[in-house]
Amino acid sequence: MSHQITGKQQIGEDVFWAEVEAPLIAAARKPGQFIILSVNSTYSERIPLTIAGANPDRGTIELIWQRVGKTTAELAHLNEGDEIANIAGPLGTPTHIEKFGTVVCVGGGIGNAPLLPIATALGQAGNRVISILGARDKSRLILEDRFADVSDELIVCTDDGSYRRKALVTEPLAEVCGRDPKPDHAFVIGPTIMMKFCCDVTRQFSVPTQVSLNTIMVDGTGMCGGCRVEVDGKPKFVCVDGPEFDGHKVNFDLMIKRIGAYKKQEQQAYENFKQHQCKIGLQ
Amino acid sequence: MTEEQRKKLLSELLEKKDSGGLKPKDRLAIPPQDMPEQDAAARRGNVSEVALGYTEEQARLEAMRCLQCRNAPCVQGCPVRIRIRDFVAAVADGDYSKALGIIKENSLLPAVCGRVCPQEVQCQEKCTVGLSLKDVSKAVSVGRLERFVADLDQDRATLPAVAPSTGMKVAVIGSGPGGIVAAADTRRAGHDVTVFEAFHKPGGVMVYGIPEFRLPKAIVHDEIETLEKMGVKIVTNFIVGRTRTIERLMTEDGFDAVYIGVGAGLPSFMGIEGESLVGVYSANEYLTRANLMKAYDFGAGADTPIAKSKRVAVVGGGNVAMDSARTAVRLGAEMVYLIYRRTEKEMPARVEEVHHAQQEGVEFHLLQSPKRIIGDADSRVVAVECLRYELGEPDASGRRRPVPIADSEFQIDVDTVIIAIGNLANPLIRQTTPGLEFNKWGNIVVDENCRTSMEGIYAGGDIVLGAATVILAMGQGRIAAAAINDYLATKKQERKT
């Protein structure tokens, strides 16, 4: 069963949104979960993508991804009406949602996509939601409006100051954590290095912090172990034990090394793909 | 022996047999027929099948070595009790379709089992010929004969007969060997059968785990196609427990019975320092990248990368360890070390795979085991530090326990480490199926009919047995299917009244 794309849009520099038919996943998914897809069945790799939203009535899920390599570029080339051969999910343990009190949700870059359903669910559970969104520049900031809808307070910043406040997300995060009373819980999703520094901040203020990790995966069901990370000194599988962990216990330095394991090969594959695309364009 | 010599010998033996003069002594004198194989140097550079299969003369000569023992000890050695003596007699007679018919009474996947069963500890271990010649490797090559007759039937023209529709629905979770058999047997009884597979391709371990050079994927593909022709529905990318729970399959989707054959599916690691370094793989990951995702074609079509290793250490002594080591050879590694803490005698791998690995240049490091894995500043593997072992008293498994020798540490320089020490039970079904009984290792508890603690739910294969074999999984699939067919017959009767 392949999955038709029912809507697609570029929503930022190198960032794309699509609505895709996947009725079973739309019905089953919960905040914090992800899918694994491959564009075709013969040679495509399997990549994990977070589920940014779902519409069970329409039988669709929302995917948001950043063009960083061959597969994400290939996806970006697809349009409404095109099909994705394989989507498996929902995978991972859903986010634990409860009424904590005041929560701070920190999103960086593409991390805003998986954070949105979590922030939404936290609000629905009766939490006061403070959202902090960051991006490299204005063109890469996504989902600001939708966060505005679900947040009691929204702080937006860019690294270069091209939009709103010029700051890294750690700066407003420290301010929010420094308030009295401090937030009861933090949820941080974004580039690994950003999550690492955010955790350094929340640790100083003793604010419990949940992070959602995005590692290399093959099957996504616990079978391969390629996604393993060190949490509290012990190996954990992101696909079945996570993707969310206590950010204060994650060995981010090792994780950064592991997700870079195939960097050279990935770059080579992307270059080949781009050249191939150019040739098609010339014909 | 040359082809000519074999033809001559075969006609002499047939003549003797027809005149009633073929004595056990003559049969024992027939030279065991070697399996034709790809040259070891050539196969290091390709993924084609290593064992090429018997010629007709070889098959008949090998079959004539069988003494046709009245008590057929070979059958006792077979987990699914194939009438081995009788099918071997049919091969000797040249009646191959009869031979296949006999095998298929008990086994649905002869082309697979002929290739991957550990015959030397099953049927062939009990063979009187091997015992008479005081060498199990000289037993009648039952597996090779099984493969021979199965391969002759490649078009599989005759589909198993399917009974008229019963209106009952069966869900089979997992499309590995157990699931295939459970699906075929329940479908034959006329039930509406759906197989759910988590991966994008069906076949389970036969597709993601066992490499092409040992089990060509075309064979597995044919078996799946046979199921589809019989009317079995195959749904891929469906993760039971996540996409849909077993409870919902039964209450909302109307499945009357469920067979759980999801395999083990959670790789064990050693719990030593350095196992999360870049370049350390579970065998599952390494083999899945290479086999299912075709990483050996990376850059030539395939998108999934795999380490470009020069020096590889594989830890373990089972079939999966051999498969990993031999895959690393084919992916271009210059040195592949197989590290095992006991001796070759205790290795659980099939003898043939051990020999093939050695022929292909895999260097065996026996009575050694990793103590830690060492990385560089970039967290990439640079060496594995091992301890030397000696064998002590036998342990619970009956094998002599390996005991580390103090201060015997030494290092082997490697850039990749593949851990192939087995699998634990995947927790997904356990976490999402309240009410189902599991043992302390996370395996599903079943009775002798593969019935679980919940009505209508049956289970078999690795998720019940722990790590086992294709044939055992297949055997359980068959037992469960028979129990499901009984259960549904009763249920249908109850509905009527």
C-alpha cells in the first residue's frame, strides 16, 4: 500500500511540509511518535521522520522535513498526487503528558515540528505553556503561527537577528528558568548540540527536561540497535526506549559522533543525486 | 570423481540394485558426494550463492548410500519428522516428484531448509552411515538431497489445495518461516488469512538476516508468491502493537485467531566499555544494511550506507557470526577476525558455514573474548582489547565453560566490531498486549499446541523458544496452525448453534 501526498508546501529555507495519506497511522499516533519511510522499495534508504500532526478523519498525517541529504531532497521533489512507497508507524513511546503546571517548550529549527503536537497536548492537559522557538535566520523559522495558537507565551529568536530577538534559545530559556516560580518541566527538541546546551541551562535551575532524540535508524522496532545512545551510562535504543529521554542523563557528545558515522557517504550520495537532477533538468 | 566416473558408477549400482545384489557393504563403499561450490577466491568478490547444488548423478549416488534402516533414526533427528528414509529412497529411484511430495507432508519450505538446517546435529547426526564410518560428515547428505529435489520444483506449478471459505479470519504476525507456514496451513483450511510484516518486504530473517550467498532471495520471494496465489493477504509496513494492537485486530478488525511469529528481534550487546562507539554494529544491523537494504550496492543505486571497513572483528560463534564475517569479506574488508570464547568444537554454527568462512579467509581467534572496545578522539573504533580463555567444567548447556586467564589482555587493531552473540525478546508485543503471559526472559509462554494464555492467540518461533532455527520456527508454525484450525472449527460450530 503506497501513500499519496495530498498536500505539499515549502515552509522555509530547505524546509518542507506535506500531508500524506496514512489512515492507520493517523488513527493510532500520539504526540512524540515518529514514522519510518522509504521513497521506493528497491534501493531507497529508510529514514525516521517525526509526525508533526494528524487528521484521523481525513486519514492523513503531516510530515515536516529539512533537505539535508539525498532522501530528504528526493522527498522534496515529490508533489501533491505523488506517492511514497513505504511508511511504517507510529513508532516510539508516546510522550508522557500530564498536568505539570508551567512547562517550557523549546524548539530549534526543524525540531519545532515534533514539538508542536507535544506543546498542543500539554496545553490541552491544563499546563501553562511557554514556547521558545529558535532558528538560524528568518527563512528557517517554521510553525510560529501554530505555536502562537497553543502557547500562553511565545518567545521567538533568530541566531542572526533577522527576525525578532537576536539570540540563541538558551538565552531566553535561562531567563524563563530564572523566574519565580520556575517552570515545572521543560521539553526541548532541536539539533543535538542545541539540546545539549539547553540541558546545561535547565540543569543549573534543576528543571526536569525531556529531549527527543533523532538518531540513525534502520528498522525502528528495536531489531537493529543502530539508534543506541548512552543514557545514564547505559545503552538505550531510541526507537523503542525513546525517542524521549531525560535530557540531563543523555551523553550528547557520543550521540553527535554516532549520528555523523556516515557523513562522507551521505555527502557523496547527495552530490551524486544533485548532479543527476541537473542532468535531468538539462534534457 | 569426474562426471563420467559418476555416470559409470551409478549405472553399475543400478544394475546391481535391480538384480537384488546391492548390499549395505556396497552402499557404504559409495564415496560421499561433495557439494559443488563456487571457488573461494572468486566468491570473496560476489554475493552469489556459494553452494551450487548436486547434479542428478550426484544426488542419486548420495541417495544410494542410504542403508534404508528399518528404524529410520534420521527421522527421529528431524524437528518436524520428515520421512527422510522414504524420500531418500525415492531420490535413489529417480522419482523426484515423489520425494518432494514426501518432504512436503511435513515441511513447506524444503528449498530453504535444505540450505539452512543444521543437519549435522539433526537428521545426519543420527545417520547409521555416518556412525558406521565413524564420521558424521560422512553421513548421507540429507540436506543436499532435500535441496536438490526442492530446486527441481522451481516453478511450483501445483498450488496447495484451499478448502472452501469458512468465513473465519486469521492474523499472522511476522512473515518469517513460522509465519509463512502458519499462514499456508490455516489458509488451506479455508480461512481468510492476513500476514502482517513490520518491514517493507516480507520474509523475515530469511530476507534481512540470512545473506544471499547462503539463501538466494528469489527462493523466499517464490514462497511468498505461493502464499499470495493461495489467497493469503500480505500487509507490509504494519507494526502490530503500534499500527494496531492485537486487541484491536480481534475486537475491531474481526480476526478470530492470531499467530504471533515475530522472532526474537532485540540484539544482545556484551555490556563492555566502548560498545556505543562509531563502528560497532549489532549483527542484525550489519546484515540488515547489507541484505535487506542492499548496502553492498551503495553508490551503484542503493541509498543505505555501511562502514567501509578494512579490519573487522566479529564476536560470536553462531551462524549469524559466520554470516556477518563472510558479508564483511564480500564488502571488501582486508582482514576479518572471528572472536569466539570457546573452541571450534563448541561453535553453534553449521559446520559447512564454519568451513566456508575459513576458506574465504576469515581468521578465527578462539578462546578469546573482548574486554573493551577502544576508540580514537572522534569516537571511532581503533582496536578491540581481548582476554584469553581456557575451557573449564561443563556448564548448564553441557558445553565446557570458558574461563578467562588473568592478565592475558592483548589488542587487535580493527575499525569495525560486529556483535553477534544472539538476541533477546523484543518487548513491543509485551508492552502492548496486556493479559498475555511472558516468562522472565520476555518470551511468550505457550502450551504444547502453541496456545498462549489468551484465547484465540497462538505463538511460536524465536519469540517463544528464544533464539532457535528456521526449521523449529517452521515446526511451531505448523503445530499452531493445526491448533488454530481446530479452534476455529469449534468456534464456527458454536456460532451455528
